[in-house]
Amino acid sequence: MEQTLDLVNNAAGRRVPTLVNGRQSVPFMGVGQYKPSGLKAAPPVKSCSDYPLSGDKVQPSLKAALEKCGLKDGMTISSHHHFRNGDLVMNQVFDLAADLGVKDLVWFPSAAFPCHEPLIEHLESGVIHHIEGSLNGPLGRYASEGKMKKGLAVLRSHGGRWQAVQDGEVHIDIAVIAAPTADSFGNATGDRGPSACGLLGFGLVDSLYADHVIVVTDNLVPFPCVPWQIQGNNVDYVVVLDKVGEADKIISGTTRLTKSPDRLYIAELTANFVKAAGILQDGFSFQAGAGGTALAFAIYLKKLMLEAGIKARFIRGGSTKYLVEMLEEGLTDYILDGQTFDLEGVRSMRENPGHVNTSPFTSYNWHGKGNFAGLLDVVVLGATEVDVNFNANVVTHSDGMMLHGIGGWQNCLFSKCTILPIPAFRNRVPIIVDEVTTLVGPGELIDVIVTERGIAVNPARQDLLDATRNSGLPIRKITEIKAEVDELVGGAPQKPRFSDDIIGVVKWVDGTVLDSIFKVKT
Amino acid sequence: MEQTLDLVNNAAGRRVPTLVNGRQSVPFMGVGQYKPSGLKAAPPVKSCSDYPLSGDKVQPSLKAALEKCGLKDGMTISSHHHFRNGDLVMNQVFDLAADLGVKDLVWFPSAAFPCHEPLIEHLESGVIHHIEGSLNGPLGRYASEGKMKKGLAVLRSHGGRWQAVQDGEVHIDIAVIAAPTADSFGNATGDRGPSACGLLGFGLVDSLYADHVIVVTDNLVPFPCVPWQIQGNNVDYVVVLDKVGEADKIISGTTRLTKSPDRLYIAELTANFVKAAGILQDGFSFQAGAGGTALAFAIYLKKLMLEAGIKARFIRGGSTKYLVEMLEEGLTDYILDGQTFDLEGVRSMRENPGHVNTSPFTSYNWHGKGNFAGLLDVVVLGATEVDVNFNANVVTHSDGMMLHGIGGWQNCLFSKCTILPIPAFRNRVPIIVDEVTTLVGPGELIDVIVTERGIAVNPARQDLLDATRNSGLPIRKITEIKAEVDELVGGAPQKPRFSDDIIGVVKWVDGTVLDSIFKVKT
């Protein structure tokens, strides 16, 4: 955003604006310090007399449905990212908006992917005012270069997105929910159909709170579509397209096991740490992402579980074939899944009652009566940078470019033990730094960093230090590891150069502003 | 209520108050005529920082949980009726309220049963101000005799109860949700445990909108309780009691097949009518209640389906072993269930993914974006009286006593064909009358009356008259059947004598006031 915003120092000592896309925002006050007040957002009361009694809400085209919703200048259009890089719907939506002469729309996706690069054209022409959400890849680079001039990128965790809609911070005018299978009433599921993506939990809050909801499918089945991950009673219109997603791109490209000896070593160290710390007990729970190292961790952990005859009560997904195997082999009672990363995850979700559909509400929403994240015994996550106080970054790279979303990362930090297994370098750039480029996770919530050069335990976790003291594991001070790495690469690297222009903000799980993302000087 | 209320004539020509328990109310305006406005009710925003991060919300006692909720004079306490006449929780709640010296509580159950007769004591002492809900049996008689002096009974359908909470007409301070199985986080299910009742859908709206939610269980399981029919993220406290329900009374006593030759004949006529009307087609759907005649209808219908090689797409429950058999024999793809009436229903709900948990939101709420009721091809319901214009009554008896709740009855009237199979007499009292004692269902929505003396088709349904003209079925004018019956019993019977005091109102599905219930002169 080219305008200069008034900045204040928040409780983490980061400079943040108090006005974000025209809304007054609360600077981060410390973990658990912000007390919300007031009532949840409330959608308008509807009446069955305004909907076909036959239940048939099918419209002849996506354009017709958008027009029926009263699409007009300035509206906020939302979508979910369960199709990941295979989404075929949202570019069409904004092309149609352009055809209809509509301007200044806000796109509020749960995440944007490289397939959405064509939307840059609509940002340039003014059809899209700005994108309020996590911007991966080309759109992130576009924003980082200061080109998304009319609004800030607002990066929220999955739980934070639910919180923002639930609390009325973001009002959705039209939710477009692409669904692999649906009926004409609007009941929809992600676990079957040619574009099956497993579940639709990232679109659930949109269906509950948006003024207008359009379900778009390429697989219309007779009522009832069971399960109804999205309830037709919240849906206004149904649209049938030839194809809503490219199946081979829906499945995440990241679910490939690492072959790097360093990363395999890090994964094994992580599993061994979990065991040494006493976490590996009957009925325990864990979550690991779909990155190569996390997958390798799960495989090492499984080996340790088999050796010790230990069974988990639940595993939190993103699910992969590795987790599905553990469920089917009886190594866990449940997978509580937020998104499926491969076809085995989709199949298991469809077939196995122990593979449970969750949403950001159950798992992550900070403004609920608790959430599942705190119940996890251990979570294994990634990071682009970590500082010597265990603060971590997942959204910007060392060159300052905003290239990743937050996902569930912030939400997971509330588990009983948060471990970041990360390489000490990436492309000869040290990962442990004096100060993270962007603060996404406060160090007080990050317990352990595992690198190929040793394991650093947060001094605040004396219990973990005590438990692992005589384990034979290479437990070291984080400053020691950093010094060794810096020396190897010939000193800490040059920082990226930023202008004073803010191009985005990082929200904390409670809706407060944790950090700002600045335009990169190129 | 002893006070005399101002009455107006509504669109059905019934005298109704405009003030109901202190709230301005809209008189019935005609089916589909009332247009709601405004926003749905919104519960307060909560924060995880006010809940234990471990997820353990268990309180040492029900009393402790009520105190933590800030129980105080004038609050509204809600509960569901899935335990039917076996509920062991709600009498305890009000006994505790009495111990705590609290007064003027409003009880807002989804239905009251004879087991709740002890609450009369709390009505007398002022602990309970009034009961706002369907009052069956002793409590209904108590109210009909004008003894519930401080407030009106407000009779709502299952869908109407959801609408009333959703629209903010009834604000629940504390929801007490008895659950056959739960975890310490508050996730709860009805489909397993020693007090298994199948599902908890009638308590779902309470969990979503109440300020405070207490889950009470006698079967605490380790997190996660799967399925979570009630989401722990909406729950404040969990209480463990020795026993929450008497299993043998949880199962409905009404699910006994009729042995009356007249009723069996009526059931068979009804099934034959459905076939003759052309409704019995592959992929059709039906709903029949758990009364003896309705059960017999389902069995006759099954026979016709087998003969014709026809399969249903879905059956709406209340489920019974008869419907479960049809599901398991492949005669329907799905049972969409709102409550289980026997243990086979509970088992099937637990085991069969085709036996689907529904709620009043999906099935019945008129103030949603459609509901499932209109998608049903045919529904078979009971009635205490029907008039010559097909208006029907289900809440008062011919003696004027309010003895039944509405249940889903009103909501079901929106199916494509509504049939009431009823005996022409009960205890020598004719069921077809000139004017119903209490109007619960407008005649324009009731298509067919089936008696042992013939079938009356609503003249508005010329299509049904045409389809069945040459069927050989005894199709007759409703006035003819009435005249014949009246002559047999020696003239239309004397009407009950009412005072001018209103003791309750019947709400229509849209929240408007359809009729008043007057105090019976005794």
C-alpha cells in the first residue's frame, strides 16, 4: 500500500499499523492477553418462502448465480483452497465479474495458489481491489513488490480466518464454494467425485456467515448428497460446471518424502527427541505436516511406536498415505483431519469412520470455548527462519519476499510441545537469525528447534531439558548452533532491504496485529 | 395466564394475543406470507484463554457447573427431550436451583414428558416462572387447568423451536445437554453409551446459541468423543453423573404396531393410496411417524415396494426397526433421522453411514435457505381432530385439554403430499369436526384424510383426485364421511367449555401466532 500508515510498537516490539484496510485493528498484546467482547457476527434471517420448495437451487450458469446474488462494486467474495493449485473456479468468477463491469471486489480466499496468477490482471484493471488472505507464490511476489496498491495483504492462520469471519471483522457478501460432489439443494462434500479433495472445512465458515452462498460442482447427485460437509440449508444457489478442479493438481505436491540425508537425520532426531522427552506414551497424540521432513518424522515415529508397542489416541492431519496406514494398522484410534494431501487421504476420509472431518472451528478457532490444538501432545512444524529467542517466521523468505501463507501453523503452536525440525541452512543462508524478518510465532510457544547441527530446547521448557538431559541426543544452546553456522557461511548474511511501505500484516490467532510486512526494495 | 390479553383475529380467523410472555408477537399472516427481517441471534464471542488449554472442562458436580454459569433469577434454562420419559437430569437441575434459592426461571425444553411432573412443585413455589414449550401429559393438564399462572405455554414445532432461538425470540442463558457419551472437552454423542438415545439434534440449536452450555453425561470417554453430534467448542462445562437416563424409558413406548383391525385397514388404505396416486416410484421418499398406524403403513408400503421392485432414495425418521430393516435390505439409500425410537434405530445410527444424523435445522427450520421437508414425496402423520376444510389439530383433545406437543408435525406439512390416516372416531367421539378446537395445521397444506370410512382428498389437490379416480379406492367427500359418522354417534358431540383465559399459544413455523389455547372450564 503506497500510503504511509501510522505505526505503533506492539507487545512483541514490532511496528504495526492500527488501521488495516480501513478497519481499526488492535496491536498484538501478548499471548492470551487480548480479551474479545461483543457478539459473534450474524447473517440475515432467511425464509423458505424465498427458496424453491422442491429444493432445486440449480442455476443455468455461474454468471446467472452471481447476478442472482446481486454482485456489485465493493463486495467481498470468498473461496476455499481445498483444490489447491488445481482450482478452476475462482479465475472464472473474476473473469465474469470483469465481463459484468464490476469493480473493487475484495477476494477473501483461505489461500491463493500459483494457479491464481491470472488474477493479477484483475488487480491491475481494478476489478479486484485487493486480496485479503494468504498469498503464495506469484501473487505474494506481486504484493511484496508493492504492486497491490489498494489494500494490504492480511495474513491469517486457518483459525484466524474463522475468528475474523465469526467476529465480524470480515463480512463475506458472496461465498463461492467449489465442491467435488453436491445435490441440487446445495448439500456438498469433498470426499467423492472426479475432483475429490477430501473435505471442505476451509469453506465451512463462509457457508455459515456469508450473505449469499453459491455451491459450484462438477458432480451433481440426487438429493441427499451424503455426507453434507456443507449444509444446503446455508446455500442459495448451485451451479454445475464441466470441471471444477484439476485432479492431479488438487493433491499436494509437497507430500513427497525427503531424500536429503540431512533432512532424514533431522526427522529421525525429532522422533528420538519425542521418545526421550517421554511424550511417546499409550494414548498420546501428534500432528505433523505434509512437508518432506514432517513425513519422514511420522515414519520414524511409527517405527518407535511399533518397537514400544504404543498406540496413539489420535493423529491430527493434513492426512497422507502414511497416516492412513497408521490408522488402518491400528496404531491410532482416529485421524482428526483438516485437509487431505493425497488420494489415500481422500479414500480413507470417505470410507473410514475413524478418519474424522474437522474444521478450523473445532481445531483452531481461538475465539471459541477452547479448540483441539491445545490437546495435542506434540506438533511438528516447519519455518523459514527462527531467531535466538525461538520466535519464528513462516511467511517471508530471507530475501523478504512474502511467499507462503500461515496455514494452521500459528494455531498449532498451542500444543503441549511444539517442535520445528529445520535445516540449519537453506541455499547457504542460515535459518537461525538474530531477529526474524517477519514475526509469525512468538518464541514463548516454540519449544524445540531440531537441526542437523543439534537440538535447541527453549530455556522456558526446563521440563523438556530435564527429561532429555541423559538421552544422548545433541542438545545444545540455540546461540551455539547459530554461531557455528554463521562462521561456516562466513558471517550472518545481509538482510533484505525494505522500504517503509507496508504491503501486508500478519494477524495473531486472536485477531490482533502481530507484525507488518514491508515492500521489498528491488 | 390469569390476565386478560388483547386479542386480534389472525389470517386464519383465530383469536390470538399480540403479546406472548411479554414479547410482541406477529399474528399468523397466512402460509408463506410473513417475511422475516433482521439478523440471526448471535452468541457472545469467547476466548480460548478463558478455557483450560488441556481441554478438561469437567466440574465436580451439576451444582458447581450451574454456579459457574452464574445461575440467577429469571434465567432461561433449556434442555432436549431425546431421553423422552427416561430423563433423569432436568428434575435435578430445578431441585438444585431451588436449593440455591433461585426464582422465576423459564424452562425451555424441546418437549416435556410425564417424568417431569415433579416440576409442578417448582412452578407452585416460583422456582420456575413458566415452561415455554410443548407440554405433554400431566404438565399439559396442569396448564390447561389454568394453574401455570405466570406465563403462557408456547407450543412450537421442532423447526419452530430452532427458528425461535435462531431469530432471537428465545434467548437461552444456560443449555443443559444430557449426553449418553461425552469427552472432557464437551464433545458429545447420543449413539452409544448405557443411556444411548441415538442422536442429540434437538439440543443442537441450544449448543450453538446459548450463552452457557453444560454437557451432562454418564459415560465419559477419552478425547475425542467421535462422532461429536454436539461440538465441545460450544460447551463450557462437563458434568459426570451416575446415570442420565433410564434406558427402558428412553425408547419410545409408541413404537408398537397397531393390532386394531380398523387401524390396520386405514394403514393399508393409505399405502394403496400412495401407490394409486403414482407416488410410489423409483427414487421416491417418505416419512411416517412412530405411531402404531404409521408403522403399519410403512410395513404395507414396503410390501408394495417389494412387489413393484421399487427402491426409495431416502426415508425420513424417527427411525424404528422397521425402517432400519428397509435400509439394511437395500430398499432405501438413506434414512435421514431426527430421532431414534428404538434400540435398532440407535444401533443403525451408530453403525450405518447410510443412517444419517439430521437436526431441526436441516429438516425443518423455516427461516433457513430451504429445508428438507419440502423434498419429501409423501408424509404420513396423525391428528386429534380434522375439520371439513382439512384444518387439523394435534395438541388438544376433544375435551380441550392440551396433552400433546407439535413435534415435527407442522414442519412435515410442506411435503409434496401430506396424508393423515386417522380413525373416524375415538371413544365414540368423531374426529372430523366443523371446526378444530385448536388450529395447528392449515387445511391448505393437508392433502388427504384416510379413515376406515373412506378417503377424503383436499379439493385443492385436483391432481391427486384425477390420479386416483379409477383406483377402486373409497374416495369420498369429507363432509359425507363426517355426516355418516355424526349420525352414527347421534349428532356432533358437545364442545368442551372454555373460559376466556388463554393458557397457551400455538406458533406457526415462521414464528407467527396461529392459535390460542384457552383454559378449560372444569
